[in-house]
Amino acid sequence: MQVPAFLLRRLYVKGSLRNEDGGFAFDLKNSLGSGYAEQVLPLTIDGEEVPPERAAFSVDGDHVRFADVSGERPFTLAMHKVVTIGVDGKQLDAGKHKIGIGFIVTGMGKMQFDVTDAIGDDGSTRDDSPHNT
């Protein structure tokens, strides 16, 4: 069963893109249905792949690098939980950025989507920017 990208974009928390100490982060919140990804596809930012060892997800205090996701240690997409995706070693310039993310979900296959969000001049998220293009 393939889930359309326009539905997957609902996972992205609008306005959550932000610079953090030593990198950047954004949030996902699942309102579509619980699932488990046995593999996280390379994250892209403005068309550039992020090495999986530099990207991680955090939920309920558990921090897992994309490179460590497997069938034995899945990326959990629990309902109504906020998952923070963080990237080490890269801060983003002010303005719009296109984020691409994808997963291999058990029983559903490959799911991919992209969104556009923006960071303000002070490094914070810009609330007036268009989202989810």
C-alpha cells in the first residue's frame, strides 16, 4: 500500500525548522496511523543528502541515529507523538529550505515526501513563510 506524499506531508510540524547548537532540527507528529520504519532513507536539505550518521531522531528521550535504524531497532511512528529529527554539523541560513525525508515501513514499503519551511534572520522559524509545498 503506497501512501501519497500529500498525506505524508501532514507528518511535518509546520514552522518547526530551526537551528540548534551545532546543527538544525525539525519536528514530525504522526496523526496518520502507527507504524515502524525498518530503514530511514537519506535526509536531504535543499537537494543535498545528509550522511545517515549525522542525522538522528529523538522521541521520549530515546535518541537514535538514522544509520542505526533496522528491523531490530525501528524508527517508531507512534500516534500523536512528536519526533524531533536533528542534523549535526550544519546550520541553515535564513530563508526557505526544502527538506526531503523517507522511510521503508514494514508492510507498506517506501514512503517519501518533501516540505518547504523557512528560518528567520535570527535563526528561528519564520511564521509567515509558506509551508508544505
